[in-house]
Amino acid sequence: MGQQEKVATSLAGAVSDGISASLTAVDAELARRYPGDPGTRQPVHTVYVPGDTFTADTIRSWGDRALEALDEHAPDAASFAAVLGIPEDLAGPVHDRVRAKLIREPVEDLRIDFEDGYGPRSDAEEDEAAARAARLISEAYAKDTAAPYMGIRMKCMEAGVRDRGIRTTDVFLTGLMEAGGLPEGLVLTLPKVTYPEQVTAFVQLLEAFEKAHALPSGRLGFEIQIETSQSILAADGTAAVARMIDAAQGRATGLHYGTFDYSACVGVSAAYQASDHPAADHAKAVMQVAAAGTGVRVSDGSTNVLPVGPTPQVHEAWRLHYGLTRRALARAYYQGWDMHPGHLPTRYAAVYTFYREGLEQAAARLAAYVAKAGGDVMDEPATAKALSGYLLRGIDCGALDTAEVARLTGLTRADLDAFASPRRGGLTVTTP
């Protein structure tokens, strides 16, 4: 042991106390606006089904049709990997997990659509469809056949359809309450938001419903769809999407990019409307920065190229969808939209390849960080958070197993949760 250093200070404790007092309001504002990730599961996709076509067997039907597409167009691991360019060592594990997922849980998040996918209908017809949606969702959760997340997309808050959107929301939510209550996986999606005041209006609607049914304030959250240029850049030059998050008063759970409405809004011709267009990249980058730290998640949009027709045409559509999904994952957009059962095989193939190909490196880096073992990469707490989040996302969607992650990292699921989301607790590390 060397000589003990003499510690001296020049400032009285009152200086520190005064500085802390001056920042009390800022501390509170930081905690309110930027609480961090909620630490809950984020689905890898959202499936949209029109309100008039959704039935009790829709989810199972999508899984069966996806399996049929695999059997017809890529009947084994080698052929599936060859179409998508999956590395040979991952071909078997990815293929097996994709098939298992399509059997066990083909859809992670389902939205019954009463907006563009449904269109204008008579009030009586939409009332009945909204009531039926509530009944079917309640029954699905009661029978354990529901997707982890389910809900509706109502019409937007623009003048021409506002009353209809409000009524559909009321009919749907009332139906759920009468059938036994709101399910834990309930999700609402507010489309075509242009002004923060529209978000405020939707909050008022949800508050009124909560009061009418004596529900806890804030029980109902919702996603905000970003489909107009004005939601990215307001007339005064500010990022309107950031103000929308604030206007949601803690109820916003996600920002969902609308590929085709947004592309059309900024003048992109139909042939070039895609989620990898520069206009899309700009919009999603602004969404990502606005949402960072707020606990609001960002979702990519969809592709309208469907994997249908002869095998070469299906393979081409699969490659496109797989590539767009991998591109989104690399850019930290961990969720997207799927519009056809044929998209499910490539959604899960892309997601599973993404997590399995990085498993060993991520696990080794996290284990070295915990052990303070050093290595050729100097990781910091922020990186440990990202590594843990990566592994947790892989576990949640079925790409990884809890046991194999524990074996490679020496960490339990609780340990990973603590590193990934401080909102879940401290960082005391145990061994499995």
C-alpha cells in the first residue's frame, strides 16, 4: 500500500446543497420526460387486419398460411437459407425456430383496422364490427388464443372522420368492459396525427372513458402513427413529433411510421415508396431522437410487395422483405408492420438471424464487462445496457433461449432486466 493521500476541500457543504436546490425542478422534469425504457416486451411486428374480415381464427389462419407458404416455396432449411442468404451454420436453427414460432405464436401484435384498411361504412355496420372486435378479443384472451398484444386502429382526429373515430373507440372499449375488462395486452393506435392538439384530444377521450368506468388514470395508452410531414416538421420549424409525445401525458407507447401515407405526403412517386427511401430514413431518425429516453418505442412501417404468385416471384418478395427487416433492425427499429401471412416467415427469419448471429459476441462482451475482465473492446455501462437489451429482445421473440444466454453470460433473466432497464431495479448481479 502506498502513502495515504490527504484529502482537502475548499467549498462548504452549503454550495453543493444550493446547487442541488437550484436543479430540483430540472431533476423532476428529467424524470418526467425521460423515464427510460419501460422494460416490457416489444413485439417484433404489428399485423393489420380489416375490421370486417377479422374472425376468431384469424391468428391461427395466418400461421397456417405462412407454414403453407414455407412448405410450397422453401420446404427445408437449406432452400430457405439459400433464398435469403442466411449463413449455413444458422440455416437449421433459424428454420426450425421460424416453423416453431408459426405453430406456437404466429402473430405477436394484431391491430383490427377501422381506418384505411376498413374504409367508410355505414354507422350501423361499423358499430357492429367494433362490438364484434371487442367480443372476439375478449374471448381470445379468455381462451388463451390471443396474440400477446391486440387492439384497434380507429379513424383519426381530423374533422371529417373524428366523430366516427370517437364512437368506434367508445363502442370497442365499452364492449371490452362489458365482457370482463380491459386485457393487459390492449393497444390502441391513433392514425394520421398532424398536430399535438389531436393527441391532446385523444387523451381527453381516454380520460373521459376512464372516469366513466372508474378506471385508474392513465390505464389506457396508445400509439401515435406518423404519416404526415407536418408531424415531423411543424409550420414553426419545430419537431412536432416531440411535442406529440409530451401532449400524450405519459400515455404514448409507440411511434409508428406509415410508409405510404408519409411517402405520398412528401411527393414520393408510387414506384419509390418504401421504408428505405431517404425521406423515410429522415422521418424515422427524427422519430427516434424525439422518442429516445421517453419510454416511447419506434416502429418501422411495411412493404406493399406481397409474396404471392409463382415461386420465383415469392422468393423475390421474400428477399425484399427480409432485407428491409434486417436493415431496420440494424438501425434500432425493432418493430415493423406485416400486411400478409406470407411476410411472417421472412419477418421471423430476419429477426432470428439478427439475434442468433450476434449471440456469442454479445454474451461474451457482457460477461467480460460484469467480470471486469477487459478485452479488445472497452465497454461502458451504456453498452452493457444495449447488450442486455439485445439479448432480452432475442429471448422475448423466441430467437434465443434463456438457458443458453445464462450459460454464455453467467447472468439470470433478472440480471439482464436490471442492466437493460434501470426502471426494473438495481444492478446487483447474481449467478444462475
